[in-house]
Amino acid sequence: MLGHAGDVTCTAFHPSAAIIASGSDDAAVRVWEVASGPLRGEEAKGRCLRLLAKRGHSAAVRALAFSPGGDLLASGGEDRAVLLWRLASGAAVRRLLLHTKSVWALSFSAEGAQ
């Protein structure tokens, strides 16, 4: 996937499998349309739908998770923050600074309530 200024460190598929999110050492999260082209090799041409950068993380992004309904994306990283993004607008709706070390994994409950 062309577009990140650093190495891609994590990915997550949207529940519909039509969208993939990628996080990077460049502190950015990008949301890609899978159907617009191959996503591997030199011919990777997935279309970037949204860039979530410089509005969220201040260090590398290490974890991503979509909510079961697909309307929210959670990201976590080396800045010890977990951000909750509304996918439709790209707005950060919540920033949690409760961790004392880097965030390496995220998940939603199956019901999407937590």
C-alpha cells in the first residue's frame, strides 16, 4: 500500500471486507478501499478513502480494530493512547490515555458495546 511515510505495522479488515485500515510508524492511520485494485506487490493500487494523521497519534500506531457494526475504528500505539474514530466523518470521538505503556492489541466485544 503506497501512501504511508513509514513501515506499516498493523492492519484490520472492516466487517464488510470491502475496506481495510492500516497503521504505520508514521503515526498515521489510513482507510483503504479494497475493491479498487490489488493490495500487494508493486502494483498495489488500493484507493485511500481517508487519512487519519496528525489529528490523533503522536507516535507509531501498533493496533487497529473495527467495531462489529463497522461504523467505528479504534487505534492504539506507542503514544499509549487509544483513539476511537467515526469512520464516516474521520472524526476522533474519544481519546483514552489510561495506559502506562504502548498499546499493542485492541478488540471490540461481539455485541459492540465495549
